[in-house]
Amino acid sequence: MVVLILSVILLLVIGGCVCVFWAARGDAPRWVRGVATATLVGGELSRKATRGSGSRSTSGDD
């Protein structure tokens, strides 16, 4: 059951990446641009959540 859930999540992530690439080319339908936007927003939210969880980065990427 866990493998099935992880497989679905992996497929969604791959699909989101494909939509981002397709939308970046400029000839994508509206729904692809929407999925690409949602994927990019989700990535930003996860990045901010990782930074805000108390683990400070010392790499100097301010």
C-alpha cells in the first residue's frame, strides 16, 4: 500500500515537471500552465517550510 501511494506521488511530481517544461516552451494549453504554476508554487512552499523548520542553512544563500 505504501509503495502504491509513493508511486502515485512520484507520477504527480514527474507530471508537474513535464508541465513546467512544456509551459516554459510557450506553446502550452491553459490547463498545462495552471499545473505548472501549481507545481512551482508547491516547490516554493516546500522550500520555505524547510527553511522555516529551525534548520538554519550556513551556505550563505541569502
